[in-house]
Amino acid sequence: MTIKEQLIREIEQTPEALLIQFMQVWRSTKQTSRVNQSPTKLSEFFRQSPLAELAANGELDLSRDKSLSPDRFIL
């Protein structure tokens, strides 16, 4: 059990304590939703990826085989 968990268990369940707990949960939820709603474009995400440097240096081949035409694929 962490120190934070111990402190929470020791706090009486007074209205003030419940309000503090509610505010902590609300704040963490708000921060999480802000991170999940980042307006990053997919292309920007790939540019910032660690694999982008490998692709730029030629260490990672991301080219596609152009000898296969789309009509050769069977689904």
C-alpha cells in the first residue's frame, strides 16, 4: 500500500474529505481527456515517431512493392 493510499484511508469521510477526493478524480480525468483529445495529425504523429529517423537514414524501408497491382489482391 502506498503512502497516498494510507493517508486516504486515515482521512475521515467528512464532506470536506469527500470533496477533496472528488476534485482529485475530476482533475485527473480532465488531464487524461485533454491528452486523449490532442489534435495531432496522423502525418505529424509519424514524423515525431522514433521510426521516422530510421526511415530518413535509410535503415527502414517503407517503400511498397509497385509490381503488384491492386487488382491482383484477392479478398
